[in-house]
Amino acid sequence: MSNIILKISAVFLAFFGILSLFMTTSVIFDFFGIREKEGNYIPFVVYANFICSFIYLYCSYGLFTKNKYTTACLFVAAAILFIAYIGMIIHIQLGGAFELKTVKAMLARTSITIVLAGLSWYYISRSKLMSV
């Protein structure tokens, strides 16, 4: 059962990473006019998501191969997103422009990353510790 959960999580994470990479590069480099469609985006949030997209792709492979580095990498991604989320809240409190969809998307992205980090810990890191 753990193999199935890890494989499904890996496929989901690969898709999530590719989607994140596409969207963030589209905003950063203004591909397809997406920057205008995004409205009042917050640059450091976009860059945090850009960095995490590479971590997601790297960790997708780690979930497939059950490498213990995956858990640490996903927790790093969660920390990056959490710090960016706090920065976003400060930005908003100081009167900075923002879109409500960005707040919701960051909350969802951070939550998904934490859940995947937890799954990685439970099925990979904890299992390797128990077998030692």
C-alpha cells in the first residue's frame, strides 16, 4: 500500500512541479501575457514558488525511488513557502497590492507541500529509521 501512495504522490508532485514551473516562468518572463492576467502579483511570492517548483520535480523522483533526502527537501520547500506567506501577509498589512487568489493559492500550496512532506516522512524516513 505504501508503494501505491508514494507513486501516486510522486506523479502528483511531478505534475504540480511542472505546472508551478510553467506558471512562475510565465509570470517572470511574461510569456503568453500571463503577467497581465495575474494582476497584482507579489514578486517574492512568484520567486519562492519558482524555487519550489524545482524542489518538487527533484522530490518527485525521490518519492519514486524512496530516497530519504526527499523528506528534508519537502520540508525545506514548506519552510520557503511559509516564509513567503508571512512576507505576503506583511506586504498586505503594509498596504501592498495583491490578489485574493494569491493568498488562497499560497495557503493551498503550503498545505499541499506540508502534507507531501508528512507522507514522505511517514513512508520513507520513518520506515528507514524503524528498519535500522
